Amino acid sequence: MRIDAHQHFWQLGRFDTSWLNQPLLEPIRRDFLPADLQPHLNACRIERSIFVQTQHDLEENRWVLQLARDNPFIAGVVGWIDLASPACEDQLAEFRADPRFVGVRHITQDEPDPNFIVRPDVLRGLEVLERHSVPFDLLFYVPHLPHALTVAMHCPNLPLVIDHLAKPRIRDGSLEDWEPHFRAAARMPNVFCKLSGMVTEADWQRWQPADLKPYVDVALECFGPERLMYGSDWPVCELAASYERTHQALDELLAGLSESERALIFGETAHRFYRLD
């Protein structure tokens, strides 16, 4: 089973999409729905996908869970609950009743407080996820990356996955501010990583697979295929590349792996991590 472990949908006017009003994001300022994604999956022989939240809004969970019921290729929904709320566990209970709800994410990278994810109230919310074995996606920029180790140690039985390798500064070819903390996080066995979101951290107009290679190589060394998963980050990837080119770039960079190792990254790791049916 080949799985895209990280994609999004949105529909203008349904939720707050004001973040798309930035001029640079004009190419993706339109609706992106399951019918738009499926041809790309078919072209790359990807059978299923994981939707990942874009809103701090419980209604988005309900909307996308219905999309998943109507579109069987959507294998799971990584939604949102308010980790800092006393109602956190009740919110989780509602969505866990649907087997398609497979994880939680918060857009930590945009929080004004850089230490949001290690606040005591938020850590209590993560403890709720840990008790119920619900995975959590870590959406970080590089300055947040030291918190991955802190969270992993605080909740050692909580499955965690670093989205987009924590967005290293690929455009600048920088590794020194990213790699030590990335390696430290990887030492915790409950931390996984998505090979996703790299093309939009590179030069949108001139990137080549070789620009991504140092970061992929570090991720392979630190996590191994058994803790890495492919994600397109569609439609955000379209700012820098088509779905197909994004997929092809990673495919080329992993060409030296065995078939069994590639099978882990392109599906089996995501299947195990998110406990997909």
C-alpha cells in the first residue's frame, strides 16, 4: 500500500483562509478538494493519503471526516483539538469514535509564543493524547526543533512525527542550525519524521533534487526507513513544483535503497504510525 502521509484540502469561504492572502501564495488561492488530488495520486501510483489539518477549528475535522467517508482513498484524518482546553479529552472522544480520525496537529510554527508546545497546559493536552495512543504531528520551524526532544521525553509513549523535517533552510544550504537538534530528536524511539515540505523550503524557481539530498541523507541516517514517511504537502508543494515532480524528486533521492526500505517510506511506516485500517 503506497501512502501519501501529508496532504491538505481547503475550500475558500468555508473556514478562515486569510493566510492565503499573501501575494506569494496567490497560485494556491483557490479550492483544493479530493477530486483535484486523485489524478495526482493515480499518476504516481499512490493508493491512499492522509489529510492533515489547516485550521484550529473542530468544524474542519467534521468536514474532512465526511470527505473521507465519501472518498475512500483518504485513509485518515489528522485533525485538531484544543490541547490547552479543559475540554481537550471530551473533544478527542468525539473524533476518536470515527476510525478515520488518526492523529492531531497544532500549527505550532505560527504561535506567537515560541515555547507554546512546552507550556504546562499544552503538555497536559499531549498527555491526554498519550493516554489514548493518538499520534501528534509536530509542525515546527528550526528554532522550535529543540522542543521535539523535550516533548518526546515528557510523553515517551506518545507517537510523534516531525512534519517537513522541521523546515530546514534548504534555500540557504544551511544544516548547522538544524542538524544537531534533529539528531537529538531522532534518538527518541517515539519520534518519526515526514520527508515532506522540502521543495517549498528550497528556491522555488531553481531547486533541484541535489539541493534536498543533504537533508534526506541526514534523515535516513538518523531515523532509518522504518521511522520515515513520504508526504507531498500538496497543494502547498505547487508553489515550487507539481505533485508529480515533488514525488519524483524524492523517488530519485531514495533510488539507492532496497525495495523493502522504499516500501517503508512510501507507505508501510505511515500505515503503522497512524494505525490505518
